[in-house]
Amino acid sequence: MLSATEKRTLAEAIKEVESRTDAEVVTVLAHRADNYLYISTLWAAFLALLLAPLLQFLPWWLDYQQAFTLQWILFIALAVLFRWRPLTMRLVPKKVKFWRASNLARRQFLEHELHSTKHRLGLLIFVAQAEHYVEILADRGLAEHITNESWQEIVENFIREVKKGRTSEAYVHCVQKCGELLEEAAPATVVKNELPNHLVVI
């Protein structure tokens, strides 16, 4: 996560970019897009159920009640173990993680009213930390002038920098690169500040 100093640096970068464009930029950092408890619980239940056919290979005899109790103990133990976040994230399929993160990004776009800015020039830079997911969402007024490929190039560079441990620098660089596109697509014509410049952490 970013320190207070790094957050201030990012806020200043957003302010500087918005001084050169009519677009509004909001950055959101989510610890994770979901707790995925249902997936860890399903894994625990599945592995506990697999215990039943394996019991016949044990060297000692277990009656039905003992086997049932053993399954419950295994289920509870695995359910607790699988709630350890690093392990949970390994159990969740990549498609599910990205789907949940993408849904959260769109909810944040609406919650911050980026769809209600003047001339539809809202831009969201969204990061889900646990999922290693980055997405840039642009409203209609920007999408008409900037291609998805341009945003994707910025996202890929962002991810490369984060993997090198340069999260703060990656954020600032991402904002600056977005600013270059925004300045070209929607150069500043009025002084405005409809939405917050600081990093929103959820």
C-alpha cells in the first residue's frame, strides 16, 4: 500500500493533469475485490467429501459415525486454513478474480459519479491489489477520442512496474501518461474540480 507521502504525491500529479484537461480523474485502490469465502468453503467441502472413498484404504476400521465425524473435523480445519488470504487467492481461478475485480471497478465508476461529469469526461484508474488487477475506465466523451488499445498499453506498463515493486512510481507514471492522452482529447477550457484528487482506498 502507499504511504501518506506517496498518496500526496499522487494527488499532486492528478491535480497537475486535471489543470491541463477538462477530464476528471479518480484513482481507486482496493485491498481486494472480494473475500472469496464461498470458494474457500467449497474447496474445504470438496476435499472433505473425497475423504469418504479413501477411508476404505486405512489400516484400521472406522464405523459410520467415526468416519462422519472425521469428515467434519477435516472440513472445519480446511475451511479455517483456506481463509488465509495468500492461500485463498491461490484457490480462486484467475477468471473469477478478474471478473470480481472488473465488477468492482464498474461499481466504483458509478459510485464516484464519473458518468455524471460535464461532457462525460470521467476517467477511473482502478487497482485491485490482491488480484493484481488494473483497469482504466473512460466515459463516453473520452472513449470517442481515445482507443482501448491506448489505455491497455498504459495498464500493461503499470503492471510491469508494480511487479518490480515500484507501486507509487507506477501510479504517478500512469496518471501522467493518461494525462497526455486526456490533454489531447479534451484540452482544458474551464477551471473545474468536480471530483476528489486523492487516492480512494477501499
